[in-house]
Amino acid sequence: ELFQNIQVQKEIIANIRTKPWPIRRKLKVLKQAREIVLKYEGRLTRTRGYQAAGADLLKKISRVLYNIVVLFIPWEMRIKKIESHFGSGVASYFIFLRWLFGINIVLTIMTGAFIVLPELLAGAPFGTTRSKTIPKDHLASAQDLDTIWSLGARLSSLIFTGYLQYSVLFYGYYGNVRKIGSAGYRLPLAYFMVGMAVFAYSFITLLRKMAKNSRMSLAGASDENYTFCWRVFCAWDYLIGNPEAAESKGAAIVNSIRVSISCIQQTQINLSLAVLISLRILANILVLLSLTGSIYIIYFVVDRSQKLEQEKPELTLWEKNEVSVVVSLITMIAPSAFELVAQLEMYHPRTSLRFQLARVLVLYLGNLYSLIIALLDKVNSMSSAVSRNLSDSTSYLATISQSTEDNLSTIIPDITERQNSTLTRTLLEMQSLLNHTVLYEYNTRSQQDPCWETYVGQEMLKLSIIDMIFTVASILLIDFIRGLVVRYLSDCCCWDLESKFPEYGEFKIAENVLHLIYNQGMIWMGAFFSPCLPAFNVLKLVGLMYLRSWAVLTCNVPHQQVFRASRSNNFYLTMLLFMLFLCMLPTIFAIVRYRPSQYCGPFSGQEKIYDIISETIANDFPLWFSKVMSYVTSPVVVLPALLLLFMLIYYLQSIARSLKVTNSQLRLQLQNVSYSKLNIIMMYFTRLQAPEGSDKKPEQESDITSMESSARSASPPRRNGSITNFESPVRHGNSIRTITQSVSRPDIPRAAGATQSPTHTYPCHMLHSLISRHSGYLGSTSGSCRSKSYHNMAYKPCTRYAENIHSDPLFRKTLRPMHTEPAVITAQSYVGHRAHSTRYVIVNEHEARKKLMRSNTRLPRHYRLADEPTEIVELYPRNVKCYIPRPPHRSHQPHLSEEEEEEDPKSSTRRGSFRQSKRPRPLSDRHQTTQFYIGDTINSQLSMEQGLYGDEEEGDQEEDWVNDPQTNIRGPESAHRYGEPYVKPKTKHKVEPSLTESDSASLASSSDQQNSSTDQYIQVIHNKKKYLKSNAKLTKTKSKSSVKLNVSGTNDLVCSNV
Amino acid sequence: MYGCFAPPYFPHTIIKQLHKGNLIANSCLSSLLRLFHRYRDLALQLVPMDYTNQPEVRLPYELIGSMPELKDNPFRQRIAEVFSEDGEGNMTLDDFLDMFSVLSEMAPQDLKAYYAFKIYDFNNDDFICKSDLEKTLNKLTCNELTEDEVRMVCEKVIDEADLDNDGRLSLEDFQHMIMRAPDFLRIKTI
């Protein structure tokens, strides 16, 4: 309906951006389409109008929202600026950083909302419980900040033994009350769940991002056949806007091209293999040594700090922060060492970069792991100490109670029997009192043992802080100071500082990204024990963003060998995922393995941390639920579920593998097919060459009409040649593109010896369809045929939309330019090329169906085409005129006959049947048009084929007037003006059902068609051919009887209608 | 964001109309105005503030090519030529807006591929042939490659991307090739 028409127009508007036209033309088309939309939107029914208005409103709102969202994307301008200076490689680091920032924000919200806030609001206030009070001996040092000499020390002391240790920052602060506040918030449960949710969320977001990336890369990097092409055409980063960056980019391009040349030539490095191998082995040994060394150092330092702690009551600043400083130092220094080592190896730069990254990652992981293992070791010893304490205390208790009992028992005999009962009561009271005091004593003693969870959290936080300090320091020292020195001292130095030794610091994307990953790993590792760690990380990342971007813009030069951001995207993400997994392991291990501290934290008093879940299920859920849970967690369910999972994984993997195989096979097939197509097409081409010469003039004209851009149509001489001629359809045709690529410039002499009638030589169906596909183009020795095909495809969507559209002349009016022309052209082209068109239609059918979307986008083009030659209404008749007379001159006739020679009996029958079937259609459809059609058929019987269509054209006009009163909306004057285009489709449309249903001869759906008839021009054309096609098919493949049957069927219909 | 390309005439009244008619989005509006001012800033004495009468103003290539967006681009002259109506690199406001709309991040890939082809097609014959490739390479690498290397790379490129073996790349070849390039897909290069 009209609504759909408007939809079409809107799609034109929507897709106009994809058209390679100058802006002026786009605007014109847009304006036109807009006018239509605005004009006819009011004609819709009320509900439709509301719908449209609603959709509009929605669109507007979404646009506004989008704009707002864009506004709130943090650092967008900053990143863009960096991108413009250094290219997208450097920017990818910042985008990655921003992405991590987003993740951390979510983590912070999760922990903040579900753990920290409830504890702050509803938890026991500070100082009320033991875990929330600072022990007296620590209180002194916590308040006595002035005695400590530096801010860092103050900070570290704060974290380590000060207020901060007993704050929401760490695990130990949280109370173990099952429900807090008036609402009964289950804090311990929430703590556990959030701790797990942090990992779950990270996993999910990471995997989703990776899946998205890989989907994108699947779409693109399917085959690596284009190394040189990409290196040439995609090499330049069009975002670069800085001469230095441009220079280095140019150098990088030269480098990469040289490298790939050398890859092709396979020139060996002119070093003997033995030396190379030994060098590489040496390098690897060095790397291994440094790795083990770093791990050992970390372990040693942790061990030492532990011992120091036990020995000395008061630790110096260095001793306190030794561990994290050492770890940070190693993470800073070792990568550079690896880089030096990598120079020994003389790998291909890309390989060496990968090696470097892998080594650095291993180093980081080793650092983290040795740290956490050392910490857990310490935790182990701590918990064993606690248990020893515990056993001590119990024995102490036992001895005390023993002694009291002794005391009491000595007293007992002195007392009379009578008092015995009361005495025993007092005795018991005393005993319990004693017990209490003993317990209290013990408690105060054990309070000094810090809970290990807090300890681990502290270490992680400290590590993170020290790491931040070192990062800032390295940026300032290595980049900034160096940059200053190089810039200002280069004049007074004996060598060129800028190009020789110190140079400017390079921005090492890979290392920096790895550092981010490492940092995130620390956060994940410590998040469970220190809920505020993500929040801290958010701050850190913000700071890092500003500092780095400033440093990059002021004192860095881009890296020479940019690790291609596009490829590395998933590489980085994979590393992050790896990191996440490995950082999750220790936490999970600690949760499962170790007993939570007895006197601090939300899980105190439990045997294991995860007991909270089973406890909650047992206590707070209905009985059936715990029953169900017990079933679910029993091995009976878990094992099969695991098995099922494995099976599923295996199944999916095998499917993926088979899909991959199919993919490669299909690609191979595609190649083969395109080659065989090439041959066949060339045959056709040579066969149809002969008539082309005489067709040149009309060809040109139709070319112009079908031309896409004015520039092209302005230069017809070029298009004259047969070769260029074939290009234009190629441009327009979608699915045919790949084929026609090969067709468009076939070697004529080569194909000259091709067989005369390919249909006969290649009877197989596939080839046949293939040929038929191309006959549309190759058969277009006359340009008209080509344009026809073009229009067919192009207008297909239109017809689709218009399928049920009620006849509306106004709409037609606006569309007219584009419709009339194709109609006219096709009419004549049809005459000339029946034989070709018969086969050709199939393609269109397929295409229309498959590429509906694409052809939709194509629409505006034709639109434009239409408005180019004829923006004035009056032009059309003229066009029609000049086209109508043409067919006879066009010398399609020889061609036609040529075709007919191949299938003369069939074609004749076809023609006959065509006419016959054409007649009944209108009759069945509409009684008003009968007149016309009868006349038409008479004409056709009398005249040649071309004559038939010419007449039909005129007849159309007549019919239009006949129809006018019938269509309700249209006014008389509009009918006069737009009658011609309007009718045209109608008549053809009549033919359509008979075509499609000719086999069954059921033509009943007339009423339906009547409604839809008006907009069917293109379909009409198409259907005509289709009809022929079907007939041809019938005649060819099946017996003639079927055709006759068909014909007779239609005849019957005619009779009945009359 | 569909209407996000520029109207040709820039007086504010028309922009307002367009805006009212929902032809352009808010963000577009500001970017359009910004672009117009950038265009105008290139030659204040040449470009009038009022575009109601659609004055035929062309800025010479020297001015266009000196913009920071283009001045380090080895293909700046080609870009200007492709987008200018006269093919000489002298740009009207329309051409200017056109260029930026295509070079912008939001331009569709098809469009980019099309114009990329135009840019690399130095002799405007709708094919990228060997001479075009050589020019491209020399511009790209600042003539640092030797002749042998250039020849070899050209051969390789044509070998890889030429699907119909006619020794040159048509638009279809080019699109086929470039739409598969990860760089082209992810980082929007052109």
C-alpha cells in the first residue's frame, strides 16, 4: 500500500548515504523522496499514520539518545586526537584502556552497591566489634603519622597497620552477622556472590567481545591471498596528520613491503644456520634464566619480609614495601632485557614481537604467581600458627578449669550435704565465668593475628599502588625527561640526539597493552579480598589515561613496527582472558582450600568460605529447595551434566570443523565455476558480436539511460566499444558481478571458435542456467536488453513492495520517471530478445529474492537515473516515441531469427501461446480492459512482434482512460498526465498470473491482482519474460502437450470470462 | 543519522529549515557548520558568508592540500582531484563537504571502497593498471623502493587481485580485495 511506498521512499532516503554521488545530486534525490513521503504520509489510514508517527518519534528519540551517548563516551576527543597524530595503532591502546575502564566501572558498581554500601549503612559501626577496632598497640602507630617520614610511608603504614586496614577496603572489616539492617541484608552471602560475579562478569564480557571480534575478522580475513594488495592499498593510515608520524609510517610501509618481498624470494639471512640456532638457543636460555631469577627473587623477598616481620616489631619503609617494589622493578626492567635478548635471535620482526609479548606475559604471570604462592604460603603458616594458638588456649583452658575444679573439689568436702545442690550450681556458674574470662584472654591474644584475607588484599593493593607509582615515574623519567633532554640538548651535543642514541621514547603499544593486562590481572586476583580494589583501579586507569595521552602527545614517537591493531585485537583479548583465568585460580584455590580467618571477615566461624551457600540454602530456603539442591549437587546429576557438556563441546567443535571444510570446498568450487563460466560466456559473446555493430546507436542511448553517473553518460564514445558496453550492466547487476567481471573483457579472438549454440553443447542444467544468466548481458547486443536487465533487477524491490499496493496515481506520478522508461525500453527490448530473455529471467528471480536488501539500496540509483535525463514530465512521451519506432530499425530481427533457428518450432509455439494466454488474463481480471486486450491481440495477430508491443503501448494509454474512473482516488487530470505509465504496468500485470500459474491454469486470483495491478510495471516486464521462460522450459524439457494443455486451459478461461 | 550529509547552501536559515525538517541531525548540524567554517577559513577573502545565491567559489588545490588532514597524506592531490568537480583539485563547498563525508568515520564501506578505487586510479580510466600501481607505490614509499622492487610488487598485486586476468584491476576486483582487508574493516583507513 501507500504506506509501503512511503517505506520505499524512506529506504531511499536511508540508503542515500551509500551512493557515490556528489552532494548536490544526493540532495536532489533526497528532497524528492522527502516530498513524496511528506505528501503522502497524510493519506494513510489513521492507524498507519499513528504508526508512522510513532516510528518517527522513536527514531528521533533514538537519535537524540545516540547523540547523548556519543557525548558521554569518555575521552573520545582525546583518543581521536591521538589517532590523528599517531594513527590507529596507538589509539588502539587507548581504546583498550577505555574498555578496561568500563569493565572496572561495572566491577566497582557491583562491589560498591552490594558489599561496601550495605556494610557502611547497615553494618555495625566502626569500633563496635572487634574486627572493626584498631588494636591498642597499633592505634598508636596509626595516629602517630608524623613520626613517619614520607607520604609513601604514611600511605603504606596506613594501609598496612592503620585505619585503612580496618576499613571497608579489606575483607577483614566486614561483619559475619548473617543479616544486617532492618531489611535483613545477607551481607556474607552477598560478599561471596559478588566475589564470584566479578569473575563471571569479566568472563562474559571478555568472551562476548572476543566473539564479536572474531566474527568481524571472519567476515574479513578469510584468505590471506592479498598480502601485497593490502600492503599497498590499505597501508596508509588516513588518520595520520602529523609529519613525524607520516614519516615513520612511510618507513614502516617500505619495511613491510621489503619484508614481504623477501618472504617471497625466500632469501635466507646470510648467517650460517648453526650460528643462528645456537644464538637462538642462547637467547632462550637467557630468557629462561631471567624468568626463573625473577621468580626466585620474588619468592625470596616475600620470605624475607615474613621473617623480618616476625623478628622486628617495627619495620622500616623499605622493609614494608620491599615485595611490591621488587615486583614492580622486575616488571619494568625485564621487558627491556627481553628486547635486548630478542635482538640476538634475528627473527622476523613480527615473530620477534610475538616472542617478546609471550615472554613478557610469562614474566608477568610468573611474578603474580610467585607472589601469590608466597603469600598463600605465609597464609598457611599463619593459619597453622592460629590453630596452634587455638590448641594452646584449649589446653590452657583445660588446665585452668582443671585447677579450678581441683580447688573446688577440695572445698567441697567441707561443705555439708545440704548445701551440695546449691554449691554445684555456683560451681557451674563459676566455671562458666572462668571459661568466659579465659576465652576473652585468648581472644585478645589472637586479635593480634591479622586475618590472612586482609593480608592478601593489602599486598595486592600495595602492589597496585607501587606499580602505579613506578608507571608514573617511568613515564616522567624515561619519556618526559628524555624527551626534554633530547629536544633541548641536541644543539649543544656532538651527535644528533634526536636520531642517534637517546632519541625520543617510542610508544610501545604491545608492551603497554600487556602492562594493562597485568594490572587488570592484579585487580582480579585481589578483588575478592579487597572489595575496593576495582574502585582503586578505576582511579588508576583514569590517571593513566590522562598521563599517557599527555606523554604520547608531548614526548613520544610512534613505534616503528606497529603491531597491527586489527590482528592483535583478539590477541590481546586472548591474553587478557588467559590472565583472567590464571588470576581466578589462586582466588578460587584460596577460597576452597583455606579456612577463613576465625575472627574477622564475613565468613568467620565457618569451616570453608563456600559454606555460606549451603548454609543459606539449608536455613533460608524452603525445604524442597534444599532437597532439590542436594539432588542437583549429588554426583548423580553432576557427572552426567559434565558428560553432557563434554559431548556438547565435542559436537560443536566437530561442527565447526566440518563447516570449515565445507567453506574451503565451496571456495574451491567457486573458483572452478568462475573459470568455466568464463569460457561459456566468451562463446556467447562472440556469437552475439555480429549483430552488435548495427546496434550501436540505440545502444548508446539506452546506455545513457542506464548509466549511473552523469560523468559516465557524458562520455558516450568510450562506452561505444563493445567492451566498455558490458560494464554498465555489470555495475548494476549484483550477483552477476563476479561472473561478469570475468566476462566483461573476454578475449574475443579466443572465444571466436566457440560453439554456435552453447545450449546444445552444454545441455546440463547448471550450465544452462548459467548461460541464461549471461545471455541477458551478452545477448544485449542492443543496449536495450541490457538496460532491461538492469531495470529488472533494479525495480524488483519496488514491485515487491508494490505487490499489494492500491492504485494511487499520485504516487505514480512521482515515480513515473523511473517507471516509464524501463517499461518502454523493456517493451522494445523484449521484442528483440525474446529468446535471450527467456533464459535470463531466472537470474532475476533469484536475484530479487536473494538480494532484496541490496537491490533496495540500489533503488535510489535508478531513481537518479530517472531524474537525470528527464525531470520534466513532457519528456517521457518523447522518449517513448523515440523508442517505439526504434525496434524495427534495430536489427534485432536477424538476431532473433538466429535464436529462432535454434529453437524455431518451440519459439513459434511459444509466441502463439503467449498471445493466447495473454488475452484471457485481462479478461479474467477486469472487464473494463477486455476491449483493449482484444484489440491488442488482434493487433498482435496481424503485426510483427514489435508491432504488438508498440501497439500495446498506445493501447495502454487508451486503457488508462478507460480505467480512470474506475480507480477511486485518481482525478481526471492526473489520469491524463500520468496515464501512460500507469497503464503500462497494468496490462502487463495481467499477464503475470497466467505466467506464474500457467501450468496449473488456475487464474482465479484476479480480484487480488486487480488491486495490486497498478504498480506492477516492472514485475510485468519481468513476468512476461518469465512467462516465456516457463513456456520455453516446457517446450524444451517437457512435451509439447503440456504447452497445449496450458494454452487450452487459458482458452477455456477466456470463454468462461466472456 | 541518515540525513547526515551536507546541504549545499549554507546560510543559517536554510540549515535551520533542514534541521526543522529533520533532514540533518543535531550533531551533523554542528559538524556541518564546523566544516563550513573550516572551508571558509582556508580563504576568508574568497568565500562569502552568505551562500543563498550559490556563488561559484572554488578554492585552489594549494589551499585544500595544505589542510592538516591532508598535508601529510601522500595521496592528497589525488584525493582533491577525485572529489573536485573539475578534476583539478579545485573544490567548491559541495566538493569539500563531499570529501569529508566520505573520509569520515561514519561513511559506509562501499562508498569508501569506491572512492579508494578512484583515488588509486591515477589516469581515470576506471582501471588500476600497472602505471597506477607504480605511482601509488612511489607516493606511498616516497620513492624509496628500487625499480625492481616496485615492478615486483606491482606484478604481485595484480597477480593477487586480478580475477579476470586482464592485467589490471577493475572496480570489482578492487572491491573484492579491499572488502576483505582486516584493516579496511576494522580501522577505517580511508
